[in-house]
Amino acid sequence: MIAIREFSLQTDKSDRLLADFPRTGDPPMELNVLRLRPNQDRRVRAGHLWVYSNEIDTAATPLQGLSPGEQVQLENARGRFLGFAYANPQSLICARIVSRDPQHPIDASLLVHRLKIALGLRERYFAQPYYRLVFGDADGLPGLVVDRYGEHLVAQIGTAGMELLREEIVSALNKVLSPRSILWRNDSSVRELEGLPRYIEPAYGEVPEELEVIEGGCQFRVSPMDGQKTGWFFDQAANRDLLMPQVAGRRVLDVCSYVGAWGVRAAASGASEVVCVDASANALARVEENARLNKVAERVSSLQADAFGALRELKAKGEKFDVVVLDPPAFIKRRKDMKQGMLAYRRLNEAALPLMGREGLLVTASCSFHMDRDGLLRTVQQAARHADRYLQLLQSGQQGPDHPIHPAIPETAYLKAFFLRVLVGM
């Protein structure tokens, strides 16, 4: 077990900011104002929560006088109230709106209210407590992600504004859910864009070295401390549900398998054989453990290699599979990576298609926001023509309902998945 160690906010100024946040019933306090330039409020009025530094009237309301994470009052060019936000003059996204109600600035009671709304959505869709509880902007808490593993929570902060509120967040989570433990998994590279350090730190209770996930009737063990993200990828759960009725009696290849969510579930759903591919020895050790846990170890094997090398090796051996799952990491993290990223998606699909038997099923996904749905489908089609294969699109998937999409924030719609029938000789 990992014992909690106490921590405090990093600066005296941060402490003063938190102490000044009003509580329920207090009148809104005086805040620094950020005023937008003329005609720069349209996107915010349409519902978007982000404000960019080039949209601010810095002559009227300088950014540089603000502290990272400081709460501000956002106004349009005519002085009309638009919302309460937290600011960061060091970031391109210099402000993120949290409340549009002039009577409810960002405080502990607002956090509790937002968490209750988020919990209500998940309890409507999920019979068991294994899901993403908070999905940042889409749940009205920009910069915060919380994953639920039964009685344990793993949280990630990506912005200076939420960093200042971390003690309030822990208190709100305790009030709404009463978890046994909360872990800060604040080691994402996104934090560097906000000038924040990376760390992994218990926030409450004793954090187990392993957490349990139950999905599709299968049990998995994951590591909250050294696994990817918070230890599990909840966003693909609904897409895994779509695949499972199609795998009985079939040979399945799970590329970029991580700890075996696709592959182990496929074996438990009746696949005759599953091969899991991942570059991480630790991830594949978890695959083996999770296969044993679900009593399918005799039908699950692993291959440690990067995806491209593994596909070349399998092709050289003449291997064939009925179902191939391609669930790679984001190849396009920034818009400037678009050309190389699209090429990587095409090469990955080109390498996988020759491994498929007649009338195989290809599940191919992208978690890159910058790769839109049409672009991914077009890229896979190009790969199929290069490999002399023909495709039929059977189903499309996206992130599950615990990752809701904010209609005004296209960045919240990032996951795409296609279920494609692969034909030869058409």
C-alpha cells in the first residue's frame, strides 16, 4: 500500500487566492477583469469555454498582472459579464470559463454541484462503478479528469486553475462519493504548457498498488501508479462491447493491446485464439495476469514489439487472423504533426490488412482529435487499395457516454472507431 503524504499549495499567493474564494451564500467578491476585444465573444457566447490570449484587450485588462490559475471575471468589449474563469497568462489558452452565473463564482459548492451532475449521468449508463467520472470541459470542470475504480479514484489536473483548487477538489470528491482513496496522477506532458510540474501523489487515503476494473463481465487488474493515463482506457469500452458478439470461434490480433482490454475480453467472448501485441513488457505481463484472472490464459499469447515491427514479423511467418484490432496511441498530437500522423495511420493499416483472412473484420481507431472521422476513413480506404483489399463499413464507434461531447467544443470529440469487413478479389 502507498501511504498518503501531506502536501500544500506551492506559493503563499496561491493560499491567499484559495482563502479568498467565496463559499455558498457569500456575495461575489471583487475580481480582476479580463475584457475581450471587439467581436471576439461570438465563440464564447456559442458555448465554448476557452479564451485565447490574442482575444484579450490587453490595453484595457493586461494579462501579465495575473497569477497563473487566478479567478477572473470575463467580459465582452462592452463590459457585459460573460462568466467566471480562471486565467493563466503563460498559456495560449489564457482563460477557461467555469461558471456563467454571476451569482456563482468558482468555489467549493460549485465543484460539489458539478460532481453530482457528472455522477448522475454515469449512474444512468453504468450498472457498476467503473468509468470516467469527470471529463473536463464536457462536465463543466475544464482541466480536470477523474476516473472511478469502484471505491478508488484517480484524478488528473492539466491546468493551473484546477491546480490551485486541488484541496477543494479532494474535499468535494469526498463529500459526493466518500472514496477509500484518491490518487493524483499529474504526470501528463500537457501540464508543461501551463508551467506546472509533473508528479504522482496520493491525495487521500491509502492507494492500492493494484486497482480492479470490471468490464463486460471480465475482471482486470491495473496499476494506477505506473500504467498509462490513469491505468485504464475507459473511452473504448462501448466499442469493445460492439466487437464482442463477432469474435466467437475466431482468431484475433490485438495490436497496441496495453493490458488486454480488447484481447482478453475477446478470449472470454469465445475467440479461439488471441495474440496481443505491445512494446511494453510490463503491459504484456498484465495481459498474462488478466488472462489468468479470467481463465482464458490458454487462448491468449503475447508478442513484445512495436506495432509496425510486429506486423512485419507476423506477415513473414504467414500468419492470418479473422479479426484485427488497431488501437494505437495518438499519432497526431498537434496540428503540425498532421502529415506525418496521417502517414503513420495509413502505414499501420496497410501493414495489418495482409494478415487478414477472407472476409475478415478490421477494427481500426484513432484517438487523435486532429484526425477527423472522414479523414480516418479515407486513410484506411487508401491503405486497403494499396493492399488490394476492399472494405465495407459495418459500424462506426466513438467514445462512450462517460466521455460526453460538448457540442460547442469540437476538441471533446476525439475518438473514432470503424468496424470494417475486409474482402479479397472483389
